[in-house]
Amino acid sequence: MEQLLMVAIKEEGLIPIVERSMVVIVGRRGCHMNYAAQRLLEKLKAYPTMHEVSEEFVVRMTFMRILGRTLRGDDKILAAPLFPVIFIGGKLVGGLDRLIAIHVTGKLIPMLKEAGAIWL
């Protein structure tokens, strides 16, 4: 699924944004999950670049998820939340659930420091 997501992000023209920004959140327009991810990062003094994707992009990604599930028979692919998608230091972190898990385990701050997003 990560490969499909990266292909779609490349097609959308987001690769340069991801590569030149320390922290990027890609999400659906108006989604409250974007705001939750943004607030968590801002509490840590990391200010993400926000990019909202079009509904056509969301529909295409949903179709690719369903197709991936059909081809692989993997229900976990469909169960995983797709947006928002967070990148730190040009690397895919995952969704909001993954961001929170990394924060709870104490790995988020070192990751943000390594990316140059915070200087604590």
C-alpha cells in the first residue's frame, strides 16, 4: 500500500514538497484528523507544511486500496486509515495513528530532531 501511496503522491506533484519540507501533512480538505496531527506537532514546536488533496485524488486512492485488497485478499489494507499521511524528514511516517504511537513510545521527538524540525 505504501508503494501505491507514493506513486499517487508522485503523480499529484507532492514529491518536491515532501523532499524540501521537514514535516508534511497530506490530507483531505477539511478533515479534522489533519488538524489533530497538526496540533500534536505544533505542541512539540514542529510546524508542518499542510497540503490538502483534491477529492479526485481521494477517490483514486480509495479505488487503489479496494483493488489492493481484492488482489491480495488483505482486509488490513482497507482497515488502515489513509489520510492524513505524515512525512518527517522526507520519510513516510504513516497516518495519525502511527504518529501518536511514535509519540507515545518516545520516538517522535528524536525523529523530529534528526529531521531538523525542532532544536530542543
